[in-house]
Amino acid sequence: MGETTNDSTVTAKRTTVAPAWLPWVLAALLLATGCQASGPWVEVGGQRYRVEIADDDEERARGLMFRNELDAGAGMLFLFPREAPRAFWMRNTRIPLDIVYIDAERRIVAWSLDTPPCRTRRCPNYPSGVPAQYVLEVNAGEMERLGVEIGDPVVFGQVPGEDDG
């Protein structure tokens, strides 16, 4: 249990034993960090987007207003309690967006692509024309880049109240 030196003295090896609780604390920290890093996502055309959730009237009204940019691979998912025709506008929105209307079966039913920002009081509406329960907003050009089409499926993950992934 030690080392012998030339002068025949024994030096004990110093060992440190971690407290029994340390592995549990480390595991909890890793788990908490993993949960924060994952969060809700939506997958369209093989591309996964980290999404912010807008699931009440105030969040849906604010949407992505007053933002100067939207990170690549990010978006906002608007949740509604039921399908209905939807119309979005871009008032106080500073970045062009793809607005994707999704039905209860999680299929793309309509969209407004490359929707321009609106800096005036009178902004046009961009209606779905058909019932939609969800709306996804991502940076303009994403749907074209992915080659997505109306009717394509959308997958949700870790979206509160929804149970895909």
C-alpha cells in the first residue's frame, strides 16, 4: 500500500474519497442542463427548429415583434385550442418570415412565404384560407430552402400539451 524508497521509508499514498452524495448532485446537474438545452422543437422537411411557444392571447399577439433577428434553426410555434381559419400580420415585426399554417393532423395546410416586415399602422393580413390549429414562424426562405410542400407532415417534440416526440 505504499512506495518503498531507497532509504527504506514508506510513504503512504494519499487518496481522496468523494462524498457519497456527489454523484447524485452531478447527475442532477447534468439532467437539469440537458432539459434546459433541449426544449420544444418542430421538425419540417427534415429540419429541426428550436421554438418558443406562444400559447396564450398575449404571447400570440406579441409573437416575434420588435426582434432584429431570429437565430438560424429557431422559430416560434403558435398553439391554438382548436382548428379555425387564421390570419397573421407583421405589424412591428422587423424581420421577414415564413408563416406556416398547420392543421390538427400536423400537416402544412397553407403558408405565407417571405412575408415582409410592416413598419406602418396599416399592415396587411396573411390569412390561412383553411382551418389551422398551429402556426410556425421561421426565417424567410426556409420552406423554399427545404423544398417543403403543402400537405407535408410536421413533427412536434417537447411541446407542452402536445405529445409527439
